[in-house]
Amino acid sequence: MDVKKILISLEKKFPQKPAIIFRDQPISFSDLKDKSFRLANSLIDLGLKKQDKIAIYLPNWPEYIFSYLAIFSAGLTAVPLDFMFTQEELISCLTHSETKVLITKEKPGIDLEELKKKIPSLKIIISLDKIQNYLNFQDLIEKGSNLEPKVDINDKDKSIIFYTSGTTGRPKGVLLNYKHLDASPAAMDYFVDLNNKDVKICALPFSHAGGLVYLQNCIVYGITLILMKRFMPVEFLKNIEKYRVTCFHLVPSMYYAILHLKEFEKYDLTSLRWVDVFGAPSAPDALKRFHQYCPNANFLNGWGLTETNAPNVVTPMGSNKIESIGKPAPWIELKIVDDQSKKVAIGQVGELIMRSWVVMEGYYNDQEATNEVIKDGWFYTGDLARVDQEGFFYIVGRKREIIKVGGELVYAPEVEAAIHKHPGVTEVAVIGVPDKLRGEQIKAFVVLKEGFNLDDGTLRLFCREHLAHFKIPSQIEFRNELPKNRTGKIDKNLLKV
């Protein structure tokens, strides 16, 4: 992807059209190009060269977007980091990525001087705040040239290193090239009819692949992006109504949070043309209830990973198979295999593997981890799936989510989907816990609708209507909320503590 050429084209086509609306303040496509080019040229003037790593550690503000586009316009490599990362996690990821420049802002608990001392590669810190001895973000934009940066960028140049967590043990950075930036727009072109009249709303962090998809949609299709600093269900609905949002994508837990709001039914969602759920196995019954309140919209399910430049598989427009993730794009080759990498029969469960140009180059500076997942040109996703006679794929769960109960295999998402059928359940997460007799037993963590009373015995009786006896949770723990990561997915690791 040549971001420079795209920004120049957008300025010519839609100079005054809002590219981004943040806190009711519009930023035109002309301003977007101008600020991005000015920052890009300032970075080049600092002596940065192609493939140098520039980390972004900011909230979901427009400055995150300017930083991304400036980095891509200058042929540099972006290292987008979650603004929730701690000092220790930052040091781990910045050291591993060999970052030279950090773009950030003041935040309690983050000591910039300590970062410079502990990270050998880190030479420059750029702050959104006026801090003595540090470069200022706005100053760089004001001083930089707004002319097209004179850098030749090739498809195989490194564009991004995504850290899917802030682990301080062995960080895994997903390494992408500039050709990979074309993957999401190509998928949108194939799966949905996105066009410059659309308005999308982004509540996913730009530090994650799902957030970057929104930015790619914005610049490639010339759409207006309604940007939220964080996901807040009521504000999300208000923005849909106010700005006549036409489409969006979210993870399942965000849909559930919206669906169970008391105020949900009062908002006008008729502007929605399509909505897409992705990122985790979902409960079809709960998601179908959402569709009742935006009947004009196509309701889609999709799948893909950071390592595969999602989305890769999406249900066709107009399909009623919401329980399926759909069919792959033509450039995606999928197989379902057993533990010996042999293809399983139609309808049988196995690991989903992929071969395509959209698959990452590997994990940055970690050949061992790369070899664990890329074998003979195939990427082993770790997701368990099956395919039906019509070629529709279904995600059953993650390999690590298999619970072995007395020799029987239980897939956590299947149990979760059954519990979600109960009208009093808002959220549920299922894990396996050790059991001396049966190896493992099933434990469910359940959040109920406000004002709804339900005990574990009654819920188990309900489960008997939908699950085999060995799949019924032995333990049920009711909670007020479940722990989430920054993309809104339930963090099961925290439930296992």
C-alpha cells in the first residue's frame, strides 16, 4: 500500500469532507494529509530512515492516526502499543522491537527518563505534552513540510510490528510488510459494498489489528470515521443515531453489552447497512436479538487473526447462517487438519490452517516461535473448526480451550453458547479446572441481567435442555462483571488465577 498516494488522492477528491470526527470536532481529508505529511517529513529530518521502528503509545485520539499515516508515508515501521501497558510491559516491547522513537504523552506510572535509560535503542521521545528536554508532537507538525515525503516504499518493506499482549516474559511481535496493508481493504471490497458514502464508528483501540482496519477503511474508501476514545455502550448508540452510522465491526462482548442496556430500544439504528462481529466464537441466539433492532442491516460474522490480517472469512451479505463465520476470500486457502496435519472429513473438527499472501512474515526476532506456527507454507491458527457441505466454516474454539472431562472432549464456546440462550444471562465464560477424578471439570462464570435472580441449580437444569450431561458445568460462579482486555474480549487467563 502506498499511503502517500492515497492521501494525495483523497485530498483532491474530498478536500473538505470529514475524514475523522472526534468529540464532535471534524478533521477533513485535506487536514489529515497535511498533518500526516508534515509529521512524516519531520521524522525524516530527525535522521530516521526506512525500516526504523517508531512506537506509538497513545490513547485512541486523532494523534494516533496522524502518527500511523506519517510513519507509513515515511517508509518507517510502526510499533503500535496499547495505552494500558505498564512501564514494565513498555520496556519489554520497546526493547524487543528495537524501537528508536517513541510517540507518547504524559501518563501516571510511566517514567520517560527510565525508558531511555533501560532501552538501548530508544534515542528520541516525542510527547503530545510540552515537556522540557523532549520533542513536542505539535511543534514537529508545524515545522514539517507538507510536501509528499520523498521515500520509495516496496511491498516487502516492514510496515508494522503488532504486540498482541504486553507480556514481560517472551514478547511476540507480529511482523507485517507494506503489501499486508492491502489485505483488509481487499477483504472489504470482496465481502461488503463499502463506499465513500459510508460512516463507520470506531471504538476499538488502534494498537490492535481491528482498530487499524477502521483507519484502512477510512483512507482507501474515503469514508467518515467517528472515533471514540474507548468503548462506552450508551455513547456508542448515541453516536450511531447522531451521525447516521452505516456500518461497524465489534467483538461479541461489545454486542452483548449494547444489547443488554435498558436504553437499547430507544435509539434509532435504522441507518445501519451492515454490522460485523468478529474476534471470538459468538452466541448466535444473542446476536440475532441485536438484529431485531436494526432490521435494515445485514448481520455478518467473520474471522481472522492479527497474524493473518483479518478479516479473512466472512458470511456472505444476505446470509442467515450467523452461527457460521462464512467462506474465505478467493486468495485464502483453508484446510482443517488433525494432529498429524492430515485433512479431516467434512463435518469433523480439527485445527484450521491457512495459506495466503496475507499471512504475516513471522514473529519479529523469534524464528523459533515462527516455526511453531508456519509449517510448509501453512499457518497453524490454533483455532478448532469444521466445514459443512456448502463450504461454510464454523469456529468451535481454541485448541487450548478444549476441556477434557473424564475422557470426553468439551469445547468451551459450545457450553457458553448454550448458557447464553438463557434470557437472564448477559455474559458467560467457561474454563476447565483441575479435577482429581475426571482430569478436568467445567466451570462457568456468569453475569446476569440487572434485577434478574438465578441460582446455579436452576441454571444447570436449563443447561440439561441444551447440553449432554458431561458438558454441564460442575461449578458456576456469578459475578458482576468479567475481566476484559482492551479489545473487549473476555480475558480467561485472569479467570484461571
